[in-house]
Amino acid sequence: MMYRVQTYYLIGCLLISAVLPFIFPLWKDANGKAFYFMMDIVYVILFGLSNTLSLLSIISHKKRQQQFVMGRLNIILNLILLGLFVYRTLNASGETAISEKGVGMFLPIFSIVLLVLANKAIKKDEDLVKSVDRLR
């Protein structure tokens, strides 16, 4: 259902978590070498799960409740990912392991915003369907 606004939000979230981590590094170390998400298996798994949930949510456009739950799970997953980034940054702040933070660290924030907007639109659609069912 490409005419629903939540589909566009979910496609944006999918692009943010599937394409942009390959382009933008998470941070740079003291030597100036960029650290991408592929260099740590935990980040690969979390980004992969976020991609999978976004894709499944797009595919299950007829099941709004299931789509809403997958959106919530994806928000929680992105919060965990963001928490790991913050923990890694704060834990290494006294050291010279992370000299410059990259744009990739902020990608989960953009995903969370788009997921919240998608869940809001899904809820709006669900309320509309329930109100029409009441009229019958």
C-alpha cells in the first residue's frame, strides 16, 4: 500500500538503517581511521534486525496491529543501538580510542523519529477503521 504515509516513513527508516551505515562511519579513532558498523558483530546484528523489522512492517501493511507492534519493537531496538553508541563513547572518553564522532552514531535517532511518525499514522488508520466499523 504505497499510498499510505506510514509506508513512506517505514521506507525512510529502512533506508536509514540499511544504506546510510555503509556511507557514514560511526566514529574515527585516534589514528584517523574510520570505524564502520561492519567492524563489530553486535552492530551488524542490531542494524540487520532493524532492517528486517522495517521490511516486515512494510510487507504486512494489511495487518495494522502487527505493523504497530513491529514498529514499537524497532523503536526499542534502535534505542538499544543508540545506548550502545553512547556507552561506547562515554566509556572511551578518557582514552584516545574515539577521537571524532561520526554521523553514523546519530542514525538510530533519525530512525526512531521516523518510526514514531509511522506508528502515529498506523494508529490514526486503525482509529479510522474502527470508527467506520461502528457506523455499520
